[in-house]
Amino acid sequence: MARQPRRPPGRHGEVHHPDKSSGNGTVGTLVRGRLRADYFQGDLSGGNVIVNINHYPPCPNPDKALGQPPHCDRNLLTLLLPGAVNGLEVSYNGDWIKVDPAPGTFIVNFGQQLEVVTNGVLKSIEHRVMLNARLARTSVATFIMPTPDCLISPAEEFVSEENPSSYRTTMFRDFMRIYNVVKLGSSLNLTTNLKKVQEAI
């Protein structure tokens, strides 16, 4: 499949914003009862908060192009305001499932660093963006990032004799340097395996 440019000139914005309270509250709700309330304060969520505004114009041949290739988010957590036009798809049981946006709601994507922290209890899900033949689509994604020097490993609350650590401790800067996100194709699970990425660091 061909791919439209991910950042067409004049159609993509990126804003670094320091407010991460909404994301921290969301993460805390997800793991309530397993981790202490302040676990995600500090370096784990103390990096840049990046806001991407993505605009996908109508495509005359949407079956032959992708707005975004299959990938998992490399950060801690992503809050997505999807807009009114469908386009987001997630991988599930060997198929692509369309996400039907509900008005006034956010979509929460677990980043790969959250997968590591929870020792795989919360998985970072592969997703992609399809295009529309008639309608333009605009989405706003907020990425909550660890600091570059943050050492990320499974929290001890998610590790036991019955459930040993599945991920090694890595510095976020090294993870970002090694990780390769873009692999095009129509089949699922084409992104770099998280554990293999860690082995390469």
C-alpha cells in the first residue's frame, strides 16, 4: 500500500505543553489498587507533553493509501481526540477493527512504556489510520512522555514468582534511539517487537 505523507506541509502541528495532569489522572485510574497514587509522578511522566494535530485530506483511492502505517505508540500514554470522521483502526484477533468515535470523548492509547511498567498487563495496541474518499479527517493526539534519562522497568507490584519480569530496565532515550516504528503492509503486527527492541539496547 502507498502512504500519504505523514506530515503534509501546512497540515500538521506539534505543540509542546507542560500540563500533564489529565494524563496522570487517567493512568492512575487504570492501575488503581496495584500502584501507589504518586507512582507516575516525576520522570516517568515528566518529559515533554507533545500535542500533534493531524489533518488527512480526502483521498480518491483510500484502499491504496494509509494516513498512518501500523504502529504502537512509544511513549507512556496517548490521549486522542479523534474528530467526527472514522479512520482509526486497531488490531484485534488477527483483524483490523474500526473505531467509531463517540462525540465529546477521548480515546486512550497505552504506550509501550506503560506496557513495560505493568509487565505486560496493559498492552500497547497496534493501530493505523485509514483515509476517506469524500471527507477530510482531523485528529488531535496528546503524547505523555518520560524524561529522556528515565529508567523504565516493570513495577515490583506487577512482578512475582508466578509472573516474573518480562522486560528489562531501559533508559527512555535509548529506547527511542533503537525503536523502528514504520513498516508498511496490509498484514498485522508488522511493528518491531517490544522485547526485541529492548534486547537491541
